[in-house]
Amino acid sequence: MLLRRAAVVASRHLFNRSYAQSAAALAPLEEDPSVLPALEYLDGFPRPDPKHNETILAIPRSASGTSASEKERKAGRVPAIVFEQEDGQHGGNKRLISVRTNQIRKLVNHLGRSFFLSRLFELEVREGGFDVDGDEGSRFVVERVRVLPRKLHLHSATDAPLNVTFLRAPSHALLKVEVPLVYRGEDVSPGLRKGSSLNTIKRTAKFLCPADIVPPYIDVDLSELDVGQKVVMGDLKVHPALKLLQSKDEPVCKIMGARVSDQRRK
């Protein structure tokens, strides 16, 4: 048993140093998480703002389908599902729940849709229901777990939340996350100061992230970019334990010079 645990620790250590594993090794580890080294956010990289820490309240839901979902929405609730992370999406430990419409709407409005989908929350599922105005309802807790919102469906006209999918996110989980990109340094970029324009190609980047260090966003530094220069996925500065799931040569943005016809008009 000691040899087996030592092998698990060595495997995790290799992931942190080499960042290159087989697909099988990237699945959630089923060993005792206490034997795995903890990962923490590093200085200089974005970390979640604690002011947005919030427990999402939920109640169990027995029925599914269009009619049942409409009844939930009319009652001020959003139909939702909680899956095991990644592989559990196809019939794993699935739980049907409903969450408060006003709570999900508030979080999405405060954070933005992309940032909501890259942030972990505590989810508390309670028997006995809750009032749409925020009454906590029964204190009998069915499940309390950290989750990552995986999918969010909004009404096309009103942006009201229609349904949400969550993934359980224990510390040993590895999560595929579309992390928002935040562009900085426009005011000092040599190319932009010359009157060129920024061609924003990507708004998110897909990474495989250990659950304890999912970044809320990734900074894209434009401060040294001149006309014709670009940033590619491989240029993004992230925690070394994150694994890029896109080509490192895929363009993120480019400083575009003025067209010849535009220069002649001047």
C-alpha cells in the first residue's frame, strides 16, 4: 500500500513538472486526495476575488422534460443538473436539482457569462424547498459540494437563465475550462499608439485545470506589441500546472496596421 501511494505522489509530481501526460493519466484521480500534494495559486497570476464567494442553494428535482422545466421556471427556479466531473456527463453520479433564478441571474450579471463559467462555487442541495425571495428553507442538507458551472443557457431576448449544468469539482479533479481572456496594456502598446487597431481573435482559451487553481481569467499583455505583431496561445502566462488544450500556435490577437487605401486618403 505504501508503495502504491508513493507511486501516486510521484505521478502527480511528474504532471506538475513535465505538463505532458497521456489522456488516461489526465482523468480524475480516484486515490485518497490526502496523499496528493496540494496546489495553490501563485503570486503574479489571477485568483478568484473572494467578494464573489457565494453558496448556490438548490433543491432536489424529480421530474425532467420540457413541461417539468417550464413549471420550475414559473416557480422562480432554474432546472439544473450536477454531474461527476468530465467523464460523468454520460450517466455518472447525476443529480437533478433546481436553483433560484434570482441568484443565478445576480451572479451572471455581476461576473459576466464567461467569468461565471470559469469560477467554482459551493453548492448546497437542501430538502424542503426554499422561497424564491431567498428563504433558506429546510436545513436538511442532501449534498454540499464544490462545483464548476459547465453550461449556462440564457433566454435569447431577456437573458433570463433557462438551465444550468454543474460539474462536481473536488480537489483531485482535473477540469476542462474555457478561461476568459482579459486584454491589458492597450494604452502603452507601441502599435496601438501609432494608430493601428487591435484584432481580437479569441475571448477565451481552453485549459485542463486542477480544480484548486482554476484561474478566473488570463491576462493578455499588449504593452510591447508593435504593428503586425501577435499573441498566440503559447504566449499566455498561466500557472505551470495548467495544460493548454488548443494548439500553442493558435492566434489570440494581432495589431493590425492601416490599409494602404486608408493611408493614401490621408
